[in-house]
Amino acid sequence: MKDFLVTVYRDADGSDCSMSGITSKKERLLACWNEHDLFSLPEDFGKSDVVIKADKICGDMITLRAFVIKDGKAKLTGGMFGGNFIYSSDSRFPKLGDFSSPISVHDRFEPQWVSDMLSH
């Protein structure tokens, strides 16, 4: 596992749907992933800001998502897609088959009062 520099892509109008997530604060992030199995986490996150992981959704459809690393742990639950993506044109950037595309970052964490308000 190596830390890998990726570029953050966000909305051109400057709006922040991540609620001050990491992608709203940085132009570039350090990312990591398990080079041998994208469905598993690497054993060590190094100094990475996010970890890229593959997940099956809607049956057999596979997606790559990036999750925030905080205090040495991946925040795989509770975070939502905050509207921003990461990407690198480097050939080592993870891809599904022969297809490489920007990866959504799940760095939006809502306080409980927002969840309560939206559920009514």
C-alpha cells in the first residue's frame, strides 16, 4: 500500500454539499487502497486522507467509493456522498476492468439535528 496523490473535483459554482467535509478544504488528497483486492481494506492506511474500496450495490453492480480516514480508522458508515469526486490520470489509479472514472467521496457527516429535521 502506498499513499497516492489524487485531485479533488467539486462543483464549479463553489457550493459545498459536503458540509465542510475534507474535499471542501483541500485541492489534493492522499488516497490508498488494497492493490490486491479492491473489496478489502489495506492493512495500513499510512498518512492517507481517504481509502478507496469496491462495493457491490443493486445486486451485481460494482462501484468504487472513497471513505474518510479519521484517527487511523476508515469511516465506512455514517458518511454520505458530499458531491465531490477524486481522480488521477496516473495509470495506477484504481479502475474496474478497463474503465477508469472519478470516484465519489463519502465525506458528508450530518449532525443528528439535521437527520431529525429531514425525517419529519
